[in-house]
Amino acid sequence: MQTYYYAVASQKFLLEQEPFEEVLKERHRYYQEQEKEIDFWLVKEPAFLEAPELAEVKAKCPQPAVAIVSTNPTFITWLKLRLEYIATGQFQAPSETISDPLASLNSVA
């Protein structure tokens, strides 16, 4: 089992009101320069929020939600410091309640 760290917010906030695309491009470029493997993913309508243990997080986050999922806790902490209105946390997967950490409820995502 792998530990995944996440930052979750409403799609409207993260994808429309914040210059988040620039943040991801900047981070992607940094990883390329450092020859580092990408360890973060953007997931629209993340299925992991359906897990019973994350019901409270889902209830507090305006829907539809979007999440940045990473295996790097430092990156998620950095996002939390940069973006004020996001929730962060962690989960382990695959598990009984979260089979795919990057699954989306939106089949087009």
C-alpha cells in the first residue's frame, strides 16, 4: 500500500479563480530540470472522496471538487501554503474503500 497526499478544493476555485495552471506548469518544468519523475496528478471529481473515512472532507468541499494527489507530502504542504482555501490530507491505497487513488467519478476526466 502507498500513502497518497491530497489537496482538494472546488473546481470553480482552483481551476477558474486561481492561476493554478501556472503553478502546475511551473512545478512540471522544475521536475524536468531536476530530472525528477512526476509524482503529482490533477483529478477532477476524485473518487477517493467517496470513501467513508473521507465523508467529512467531501461534505466541507464545494462540489464538483478537484484534487491534486501526490506521493510527495512536501508538495502538498507547499500547495496549502500557496493556496489558502484548500483542504489537505492523506490516505492509503489501494485499500478496501479506495481501489484507485487517481480514479475520477467523471469518466471524461
